[in-house]
Amino acid sequence: MRLSGFAGWMRVALAGGTTTLAVLGAAPARAHAETPDDAAFVAAFGEVCIPKRLSYRGTLALAEELGWRPVVTGDNAEYDRFITHAADLLASEVAEDPDLYQGSGGAWFTRQIGGRSHLLTVSYLLTGVMDTMGCHLYDLGAAAPLDPEAVTRLLGQPIAYTTDGGDPFYAVDPAVLVTTVWGPPPDLPRTLDTYLTFIPEGSEVAAKTGFTGLTLKFSTSLPDRAEFEQ
């Protein structure tokens, strides 16, 4: 399996930073997997992740206004395992280079989309190189990839590459994962690449990612640290 084509995605913190993925055990099994609603999933991402993307606190407030509710430990065992997994990954990364990392934090939310529960994380990572805010939407019950055209329309940006296209450099067995990447959208200043990834049940990378299903995410370079110094 060739990993270099999606190395950027594989270094994304599941909580929004730059955590290296590590094997921490298999992803939890799922009783009911569903085909995602492309339009609803992408619309939900756009309405919560785009408008306040230059502000961590602003995005948290917007999420609650849109009906996202904080995850309550004990309500969903699958979510609890995944959130713990993400926190462990970030802690491991920070421990490897404590001089680089200067602060981090995040919040997890859940909401029904199309009658099914989805997971959202909004997070920030402060480093000596760049301060970023990450916004990730998950459908852990998805049983199929999402049509990337819906994301192309949202961003107004063509696809940069995909792991299931014709370029052998990026090619990955779709039984392992399917990832589509868009470059920084001109209409969203400071926003970096956007990643849409589907990991099927039984994938060998599920043990590393801590989940199977669908995720859509991007990170934005924060203009300053003022909101973290109040």
C-alpha cells in the first residue's frame, strides 16, 4: 500500500492538530451502516465550519446556535472510544516535540443529520510555526464514500487529487480508504487543504485512525492569538 499520496491527511490530528496516527487498537464495530446523504452532509459542514473559521470561539458559538450539542461522556460508547483515541494521539505528538507545541484545545459535538447521529470536533493548535483551527465532521455510520462533487461546489475549488483516480502516485486500494483533496480555496482566505475521506469497515488503517466511516475536514490559519489570551 502506497501511503505517500495521502501523507498530509495521515498527519491530521483527529482533534484538529497535526498528530501522527499510531496503532492504538481496532476501530469499534458498528451494527447499522448507512449510505450518506451527500448534500446534507456537505451542507452541514459548510454551515458550521466556514462562517467563523477565523475564530475558535466564534465557531463553537455558531455550532451551538445550529443545534450541535456537546458530547456527553457515557451517552455513546463509540464516540467515547474515538474521542479518547484522538486525545491520546495528540498527547503523544506533543510529548515528542514539547518545544513546538504551545497550546491546544477542542470541543466535541453531536447532532442528527438525516435522522442519524453525526460527530463534529472544533479544535485549535498553537505552535511556534503556525496557529490553526480545525473543523472536522464525521459520519461513523457511513457505508459508502460521498460524491466529491458536492464538496467541489461548496468550495468553488477543483479537486487537487484523489486516491481512487488515474494517478498511480496517489492510488490506494479503495478497500483501505478513499480520500479526495482540494487545495486552499481562493474564496476562503487562510483556509488550507480540504480532505474528504471514507474508511470502510475491515480497512487495515482503521486501527490507526480509530474510526471507520466518513470524515470531511479542513484547517484554517488563525490570524492572531487574541481570543486565547483573554
